[in-house]
Amino acid sequence: MRLSAFISPGGDLKAAVELVRRAETLHYESVWVTHGLGRDSFLVLAAYGAATTRLGLGNGVVPIYPRHPVAMAQAALTLSELSGGRFRLGIGVSHRASMETMLGLAVVEPLAVMREYVAVLRGALGAGVDFSGKYYRVQWSLALPTRPPAPPIHLAALGPKMCELAGEIADGVILWLTSPDYVRDVARPALERGRRRAGKTLEGFEIVAAVPLAVTDDRAGALASFRTELVRYVTLPFYRAMMEASGLGEALRAYDRDGAVPEALALALGGIGNADTARAFLEAYRRAGVTLPAVRPITFPDAPWYRRTLEEAAGW
């Protein structure tokens, strides 16, 4: 069974690199790293790639609005070359709270912008791009005698419309905090609609899902940490809409009322407890149609359950 892992460094990049080395010895297929509010994921993955020889490398995901698609292509091609073709590129629109409030960038018509962005990006990753659209007007080609291998493009998606677009124009999708039921009943059917629109099937299309897990004897401590981590997500509109569609509306209303993420919400979105509990949670994603589940130990590598989760999940 194919299995990957999300290993985001937290406070200690050196420690994360050591965990990535360990993930390779444990025969994980690939490791992924977030971008968002943390370090530059391309540079983190360059460090991961330098420390390994076989492991696939993916970012999940880089926001598109702060980075022109040509600049994204340059970074992606460089990392693909450095890693010997092991790199997979993950991109997403992010959220208005991050793009507009923090960075002062306007998030307008994200579906239309993403469609143009990927068109420009594919050209820049390939033979060159001559594109004139509503949002991008680009004439560019890479001035190198030998072009590095172009990585596959994965889109971050939550709602059905972005899932449809991912199915239509991308090579894969990256899901986060989507329950197995949501994957089966909402995301996968939307991906299939997008693939049909492109005259394709889901065969060969990668469905990556980050799966929050904590294999631990301190279930209460891990659960409390995950509930704290979820606070920023239940306040973001895209995530709230997805959680509502997952049947978690009552838990969201409890959060609105009490100001704390309820235990029921955390347990619907993460596998926390002994190895059997965590494994059953991960297997539910495979049954829902995920082709590459990604073990995502809860919080960061300094958590007492982090390494244990990574090691015990290997081979599931």
C-alpha cells in the first residue's frame, strides 16, 4: 500500500530533516510540507531532498496569489532538477484572511484565476508560454539548454467546484481536514465530473489526503492539542463550508456558542489514540477513494507522539 507523510518542521528544521531521513528508511513513498504561514516550502524540500535519495517530495501547498506562475515554474523546475525528478508541485488559492488581510492581495474569482494560472504554469514548465487572458498576459520560455523534468501539478481543493477544476486541469488534488465521508460523497464525485469534462477518467489521477493522526497513550493531551490547532480552521469560510457539508454543522455551532472546538469535531477529523484507532481512521480514507494517504502527525515534531506516530504508521 502506498503511504506518504506530511512533515512540517515546526521550531526545529534540523530535527525535521532527521525525521525525513527516518521516513525514507521506513519506506514512505513521499514526504510533503506545508507553506502558508511558515517557511518557504521549496527551500525546506530542498533540504529534505539533499538528505534523502529515493523519497518523493511535495509541497502542500503554495498560495498562487503572491507568486507569479512563471516564478512558480522556475522554483518548481529547479527543485525538480535538484531532486532528480522526485518533486510534485502543490498549489492553492489560500484564504482571504491570509491573502487580503495579511498580505493586502485581492482574492477575486479564484476558480477563473486558478484556471489561467495553471495554463500559464504548464507552458512555463514545458516548451514555453504565450498566453493572453483576463488575469495573465505572458510570453516566456526557460533559457536553458536542457529543460529539467516538469513536476506534476496538484491543486488544493475543499469545495466541489475547486475539486471539479482540479479534476479537469491538474494531475492530482490535495485534501486537508476532509473527513472520509466527505471524500467519498463530495470530493471524489466532483473530481470525476472534472475528469469527464476533460475527457478523462480518474485512472492515474492522484488523490492525496493529509490524515491527522496521533498514536499515543496520552489521548487527552493529543486531543487537546488538536482541538487548539483546529481553531484557526473553523473560523475560515472555505473550511466551515466543507465541514457543514460533512455533517459537522452542530459541532460548528457549538464552537460558535462556547468558543472552544468540541471533542466531537476533533474526533471526526483526526485519528487519536492507540495504533488500532489511528490505523482504522487512515484506512477509511483508502476506502473512500484516496490514492495516497499522507500521515500527518498532529501538531509539530516536538510533540511527544510525533515520532511514534510516524514510525508505527509505516507500512499501514
